[in-house]
Amino acid sequence: MANSKQYAKTVSTPSVKLATNELTGRVRVAFAEYETATGGEQGTINMFVLPTGARIVRSRQAHDALGGSTTLSVGHAAYVTSAGAAVAADVNEYLAATASTGAVGHDVANTIALGENSVTDANEDGITITVTMAGGDCTGTIQLSMFYVLD
């Protein structure tokens, strides 16, 4: 029988304490809403900041019908890791450009490749989560929520 990394820590001798973002941590939410300018716009929106050490467990993005040929993606602004390494902005780290022509919602950070269960590693400034509007001028409301475990 095989054991997960976390289970193996708890049954080892001596046992190794699990991080709170692995067991017994509290789920927190970051939520932001953006209303586009009259006449529509394209560009990147800073939605909120996730603190370092946050394990992303779920995320959802919702929007109005934003206009013909429009797309939205979810990513992050440039940041510096806790070790001092610079990380470039990535507009589609958590959701690749997805049509936003209809009033729908999308799961975000919903695979390992898109950051599901990833742990943020930034300096004390955290990581700014972004939504990027492209393809055409977007008009309407955009919402993003991320659920994460920190402590």
C-alpha cells in the first residue's frame, strides 16, 4: 500500500508536523469585482493580493456578456519570491484566455498545470492576482474569487 507525502510524515518516527495549509488550516476567500469603463476597454486589472504561503484550493471567475470577440484570462503581476528571485507577470497562469461573449462563469486554477493546490511563494508583498481583458472592448462586470488556506 502506498502513502501520500503528508500521511508518510505523520507516521514516520519521529513524526513530522504537517503545515497548516496541508491539514487543519482555515479556508479564506479573496474576492474582487471590476466594472469596465463606459464604451468598453481592454487591459489588465489588478484584482487582489494573495499572501505568501497561501495554498490555492478553488477559484471561480464570473462576468456579464462582455461583447463580441472578447476574452478573459486570470494570472498574476510580476513579483519577487521569498528567496529574492524575480518572477515575470503571467496573464494566464490560472486561466487561459477564454471567451467572455456570454454571461457565464469559469473555474479557475482547476488543474495542477493551472495552479490548483499550488502554494504561493512571494516576498512580504504577496502576489497580485490579475484578470486580463483582450480580443475586443469589454463592457460589463467581472468578478473573481479565490479560496485559499493559509493558517
